[in-house]
Amino acid sequence: MLGFILVKVKLKTTRCCEGEIYVSQCASNLHASPKGPEITMDKRHLLSDQDDGPQFPGPGNPGVLAPDLPQGAGASAPPGEVMDNVPGYEGTGSGEGKCIPPPNPGLSSPGRVPSLPERQWEIPSISEDFAKDAFIEYASSKCCYSSRPAKELVFTDLQAHDTYRYRLETFVESRTTEWASVPYTGQVVDSYGSCVPAPWDIAVQVPAMFQNGKRTIQVPHTSSVKGCHNCLALGKSACQKCIASGWMQCWVCNGSGSRMSNNRCSHCNGVGRVRCTECSGRGSKTCHTCTGKGQLLFFINLIVEWKNHIFEFVPDKRSGFPVDQISKVTGELLFTDTQYLVYPVVSFPDNAINQASQRAVREHQAQFVTTSRILQQRQSIELIPVTRVHYTWKEKTYIYFVYGAEHKVYTDDYPAKCCCCTII
């Protein structure tokens, strides 16, 4: 079937000739042969022979008859139509992995209900000295900010607007399969049979929890040897630059053999043609798919991927502080719970956290249970200190925020910026 498809493409662009009919017949014989990759074609009908003398592509010389497919470095994903049907791996394609859902994806019961520690859930606002030092450091880090407002400010009020960050992590394993091939150099061939393991029966060592990772494993008993689909098992493919002739028109004299002064062209010695630099005059190149071997080892790859999916929620305290800034800092860890399947938080003092936990657990378990295997879940609650600072400078009132354990500063109305930092 492959040889027929290749010739069909050629017939659309080139008129029929005796050579083309010969290739079509050979390709048909290849398809009908029960021996697989064995080919009895005469290479002269596919690749030029430099001993036959120079040939130029043109109406009388159609050049190569077997198209040179796009080539990469070494074997690539094989065409799906030449692949065998392996029991348990039906529908596996090439290039794009087929996702394999885990068997019996039903969820087990969640673990124990998490117990929250008894403690005061608030952090007092920072002192004026901390607030001023953080503001001076912030102004000094900006090349176009004057540090005078930070040094000369007068505090009028410091308000604590602490918030919380809830995080749910779901660590999952997913498996996909795809056909792959490498040049055949005598590797062991374990042709497929009844002992081909199912995708989820193959034991794979799990890396550290909550860390992304990926492994590619050759599925046992799925390998077989076939002729290279790119060069029709010849090990060579036609040079497209010279159209398999081995010669190119001389670029100095444009094929005339002489220069403007009617002197013989010294570059081509008056012949009007030079050897092709792409193939060194051979008319063909080593096939990059099979690296000249003519045969490929086909097998199924199992791609195992581990991914940590994260859900985060920060309630908006309506203090004027943008909650998206919270992702840049850390806070005080109040609570953490790690289980195979966690139970939603239900008794936290801030009900917004309880609702976010219930929504996150429900969404993660529904989203990943049908396409992957949940290995572990972890949820945590952090207290993020946020202090809103009111101050005056030159009889005008301003506001900035100090947040996180790192005492970062956020403000959108710093009073002393140069003109290049002013947003128009």
C-alpha cells in the first residue's frame, strides 16, 4: 500500500513514462510480497548511477521516481498504515500519543477529616520601623524613584489586613502509547504475541511525590523489523537539489561554458555543469530515516508522565491590595494535610477557605480520575501578613502595602518618580 501511495503522488505531477510504470509494478509487488521488507527493485530505476554519465533533469529525464519524503535525524514516527495491530494497543498511532485511562477508575473513599490546630489566626500589624525600612528598601531598588518620601514620611495609620492562601496539590500519573522506530542494526527482536503486557501492568518506579517527571519505556514484545518507508528499503534517497542527476548548472557561466569575453569558463572547464555539492555528485544521499541500513526496528513506546496539578485560592479582603501579588511571597504555614485522597476543609474560621477547599477537591477528583491515576493529594493553608500603611509627605496623603514574610512593598502612587516612570 505504501509504494502505491508514493507513486500516486508522483503521477499527479509528471507524465507517465516507462520508468514510472516499472516503479508502480515494483511497488505493487512489494505490497503483495508475503516476506515483508524484501524488495527486488533495480536500483537504477530509482537512483542515478554516476558511471552512466552526467544527466540533467528535464523533459527527457524525469529524475528520481521514488519521492524523497521529509527527513529528520534518524528514524522518526512511522506512518500508521504500515503498523501491526498489537492486542491491547489497538488505535495506537504515531507522533501523537494515545491516552490510556487507568483500569477501574472509581474513586476510593477520602482519608480522615483534617483537624485544624487550636490557635489565634491573626498576626499583629508590623511596627513603624519595619514599615519604614521596607519602604526605603523598595524605593532604593527603583532606579527612577527618589528615596526622600520613604525617609521623610509621617505615618498616620497602620492597618492589618491579613489574608490566607489555600493550596491543593494533586499528583497524578498518566500513560500514553505511540509507535516509534529506530534504524535496525541487529537489535534483539521480540515480536509481539499473547504475552504483551497491558499499559498499566508495566511496573514503573514513581519519582519523588509532587515533582513533575517523564519516562519513555519500550513495551516488551511489540518490536518487529520492516523495510524503511522513506527509501523503500534501499538505504538511499534521491538528492532533491540535483534531482538525482549528480550535476548542477554552473553558476559562474549559467551553463553556457563560456564567460562574457567568450573565454572558456574556468569554473566548469567549459562543460557548463559542475558536480552537485549536496550529494558530491552521487545523485543520492544516505537515507536519514534508516541511516543507510534499509531496515527499521518498529516498537510501541509507553510514555509515563507525572504531573503536579495545583489549585490556589486567596480571598479578597477588599483592602485595595491586589491579591495576585500574593503569589510572589510566602507566609506562615497554619495547616497541611497529605493523603491518597484528602477530605475537604470544613471548620476553618474563614468560610471562604472552606468553600474553596470543597470546590477544589471536587473538581480535581472529577477532572483527573478518568484520564490518569491519582497518586497523592496535599492541601495547605498559609497566613499571609498584609499591612496597609497610611502616610503623609509634603502635606499629601498616600498609601502603600507591606506583605508577605519577605516584607515586600506594593504601591501604585509613589510620590517622587522621574518623568520616564510616569504612566501617561
